[in-house]
Amino acid sequence: MKIGILLFSIILLSSGIIISAVSTITKQCELVNYGYGSVANPPQYWREELWSVLNKGMPSAYIVLNGTRIVNLGNVSSVQLNSSYFYVYVIKGYVQPYAYLSPIGLLLIFLGTATGFRGMILLIQERALGELSKGYAVGGSIYKYVIKRLASFVISMMIVSSVVIILEAIHGVCITKSISELITFSMGYSRHYGISVTSLLLTSLAFTSLLTGIAFALTVYLSPFLVMKAILGSSVINSLLRRWKYIGNALASWVIAIGLIYLFHVYLNVLPIGSPKGHLIYYLILPLVSLFFPFIGIFANRILLSVSKVPQEFIAKGLSRDVLVFRHILGNLTVVTLSSISAAFVEMLIAEFLVEAIFAWPGLGYLIRIGVDYDDFKIVEGVLMIYSSIVIFSNFIADVIYGIIDPRVTR
């Protein structure tokens, strides 16, 4: 059973990371429109394409007049010609055709890490105690519990949507238009890029999902393993984890990011930064270390601190210290930690926004930086909307998993 939960979580996590990686794939795209007249118009709906502008830049455009004359354009827009021509309007660039999969990848990553944490703890308990690790809990109706959590989710989304509508109204956007855009998830067009904000969000979410998935998975899966080694007598790991917490608190992810850039990119010049122009893995290393390094120590130390405090006077009534630690304390701590795992996920997302902006990693953090720099309120609103949705939905998913794992909370 324990192995099954762990394997299931690994499958979910692996699928999420693979889907996120697939959603970052770019392909060259060419859109063509032709006609006759004194105004050359670009292909219809070209702004709705999933252009990979943060990674590959804006698409280029040119016009072929009467089959021979080529006119290169600085940007994509309708062009007034000096007379009537037969024209061919061509737009060339890179798209991320599978970017629409990025929300699914992020969801699978969160589900995989949440269930994986519980699976790791259950496996540790079984290896340490055998049959003594089994426990029973009586709960209420899981159906009613889920309905209550779903109602909270809907109310929270309505509040976030209301805030976005108010911000849109401040910028002079009609309220009915704002409501329509939210319902259809069509966030309008970027002032800076001139393309669909929805496409910008999806293409950048793909890179955020990939970085978050790997960093958060390493944190959640390695933490119980390190704690187990520390409990079973590894004084080196025990001492390392206790000091790692202070290092992680003192050196935030953005501080580590700046140090890594100076050491490995500027001074040694061995690792690249920015939008991936070659193998993705090389550009992923520095942002990943910046996120993973502080969080693994803090997360593991939260577990170790509570588990290690077992006064000798509580070892009574024939219960060994192993039973107290691995079944009662570690079991209850797992439920408490799982209930706050969405908060840890949110904390890492916030840190990732800063790290992405520093490394120019083409994710949501870099996108909102561009939106602020160029006063593009549509981008800023879009990123805030999708970030809030991720936070609220992750809380809902964590609560549901929490209720399934510990039926007592459903009473």
C-alpha cells in the first residue's frame, strides 16, 4: 500500500515534469495572408498564436509585392501602400504549440509532491515499525467536506476576479468586457508586445511549471529521507540540517541567485543564464540551485525539530521510543505538514518569481517584470490573476488530500 502510494506519486510527478518540459518546446511558425489593394493586412488572428516571445523574441514580418519586391517590416501591423498591389503578407517566428498543457503539468506536479510526501513518511514508518505502523481514524462525510472546500474555492476566486475587474475599471475598461474576458480566459492584448496576454501567460507558465516542479519535488522528496537519516543516528546530517535552516533563512533565493551569477556566469563563465538558446538543462541549473538550496534545509528542519523532541518520561506503558517517534509523532506531524504544503508551494512560487526576474528565465516572474517596466497593466493583471488562481487551487487540492489522508478533519 505504502509503495503503491509512493509509486503513484512518482508517476504523477514525472508526468507533470514531462508535460511541463513538452510545453516549453518551440517550433518555427509561418503565417501567410494575401490579397490585392493599397493596404496590406497581416494574417487574421495572428495575435492569438502561442508566440514564444520571452524565449525566442517577437516574430518578424515582411511583404512580397507583385511576386518580386520584398519589404521587411519593423513590426506586425497593417501597411499603407503607395498604390494597389498584389501582396503576400508573411509572419515568421517561434511558437510553443503545447503551451496550453502547462496548467495540467503544474497540477500534476503539485498532486505528485503532496501525495509523495505522505508516501515517503508511510514508507519510513513501515520500514521502522512493520505492522505497528498501521493506524485507524474515524471521520465524517468526505463528500460534505469537499463541497465545503469547493465553496471556499469559488468564493475566493470570485473575490480575486472582483479585484481584477476593479483594476480594469480604473484603467477605463468596460465592466462587461472585463467579465467576458475573465469567463473566456481572454485577458486582452499586451500594450508592449501587441499579442494576446493569454498566450504570454501560457508560454511563460510552461517554464515556471518546469522549474517549480523540479525544485519543489526535490525539496519534498528529499526532506523525509534526510530526516530519517538524522533520526537513525547520523549526527553529521542532524547537525547539517539544524545549521542549514539558519543558512536558508539568512540567504534568500534571490541572494543566492546573485552570488551564483557572479561566480559561475561572470567569473568562471561556465554556466549560461537568460532565455535558453541551447540545451535547456544548462540554463536550468543556476535557477534550480537558487530555489532548492534554502528550501530543502528549512523544510527538513521543520520535521526534524518536532520529531527529535521526545522526552524520555513519555516512553511508558511498554511503548518504545521508535513507536512514539515513527508512528505517533511522525504520523501526526505528517498531517500537519501536509496541511501547510500548499503554503510551502506558494512560498517557493514567490521566490521563483524573483529568481526568474534575476536570471531572465522566461517564466511568469520575468513576464511580470517586463509588464512593470513597460507599464503594461494587462500583463501585470494577467500574472496576478493566474498566480492567485494557482494559490487558491493548490489550497483546495491540499485540503482535499488532507481530508482523505486524515479522515478526522472531515468530522
